[in-house]
Amino acid sequence: MWNYFVKGGPLMYPLLLCSVLSLAIIVERIIYYFKIGKKNRIIIPKIDSALEHRDWFTIKEICQTYSSPLTHVLLSGLERFADKKETIEETMESTGLLEVVHLEKYLPVLATIASISTLLGFTGTVTGMIRAFQAIAETGVSSPAIVGGGIAEALITTAAGLFIAVPTTVFYHYFTHWVDSFVLEIEKYSHRLLKLR
């Protein structure tokens, strides 16, 4: 493995950094989203029951007990429940926007890593081919032994870039879908709460 890394040339170092960052973000986001999903599976049936009985006290108690984006938004509305409906809606919207920021944390970084990894891989292809042609120009010989180093660099960096970019892109889209589902739940229960006001 180290042999391939060395043959890939200097661009393997930024590619290594991209892979480490991508892996760290993917692990962190999986844990974060899994925790939210687990809490929501407990919270939602309780909130459904409380909403059916118009039991604001129980809903507030649930929101204070369980910390999640959904409960933060609902609690912000419940704390202003004595105010006008428009004020409650504005409060929940502003809290919701803050929660979306937390939910989408690091996702732009993942998208950037996917793009950069691909571009670094293609840059390695170009620099590798330049090296191969330089070797031919300097020696006047086009034997595999002469051009092999440059071609190896070109292929290794391209492969490394794609190995990083493909799973990073997959997880980025998976996380985006996860965020969308959380946001839909927040919107759904915010509207239900406002309708019963």
C-alpha cells in the first residue's frame, strides 16, 4: 500500500488528507443522525398522543425531557403560546432555521471533498503523463521502463481520487436525504401545533 502511495506522487498527500477528513465527517454525522432518529422514534408517538388530546403541558414536558431538533422547535413555539399565532410561527421558523444549520453541518465540506478529490486525481493524471513524456524527451526512448513511473503516477492518483470521491458523494446524498426527512418532521409537527392553537 505504501509503495502505491509513493508511486502516486506528491498529490497523494492532499488526497490522504481528503480521505481522513471525509471519513471523520461521515462517522460523526452517522452517529449524530442516528441519535436524532432514535430520539424521534420515542418522541413522535408521545407527541401524536398529546396533540390528539390537546395536552400542551405534556408536549412541553416531552420537549424539555428529550433534546432534538424537533423538540427544540416545538418548545420555542410553546414558550410563546400566549402570544399571537404569527409570533409563534415566526419563533418556530427562526428556531427551525438554526436547527437546519446544525443538521447540515459539515455537509458542504463533504461535497467539496468529493469535488476536490476527483480534480486532484485528474491533476495527478496530467502530471503523471507530463512526467512520462518528459522521460521520453530526455532519453529519446519510449520503452515501458522509461515511461512506467509517469503512467503509474497518473493511474494511481486517478484511482485514489475516485476511491475517495465516490463513497463521499454517496454519503453526502444519503445525509442530505436524512436531513430532508428530519426537516419534514419538524414542519409537519410545527403546523399541527399551530393548527390546534
